Amino acid sequence: MDKQELKQEAHDLDVTVWVGKSGVESVVDELGDQLSERTLVKVKFLRAARAGSSTEEKAADLADRVNADVIDTRGHTAVVHR
């Protein structure tokens, strides 16, 4: 699948990982587990998690930690693909 097809598939997905004040480190294992079961996961970055960083930066950091790619970011939500 190319990036555009993945974005279309992600459109109807629900958010299943929330990153809060504990930061990216606290959800690495959960995201890894979910990516082992499905190809796309939607991640929501709450205000406390962003703390001066952009959603794109946080999403890229999280994706790197689980050897995945960021397909799209909209607002404070990112779609991660492995």
C-alpha cells in the first residue's frame, strides 16, 4: 500500500493509544503490541504530553522507538504504520 491508501484506510480508525503527561516512554510497549496485531494505529497526544513540542516531533520520536513510520498527523493525532 502506498501512503495515500494508508491515509484513506486510517480515516475511520479510532484512537487506541493516548500519550499523556507520562510521555512517549509510557506507551512504547503498548504501541508495539498493537502494531504487531494490526498495520495502522492512531495515537492521540494530549496537551500534557506535547509540552512545548509539536505533534509531528512527538509522533516521529514514538514511531522511531517502535521501528514504525508516521503516515499522517492531523491536529494532535498521528497515524503510525509498521
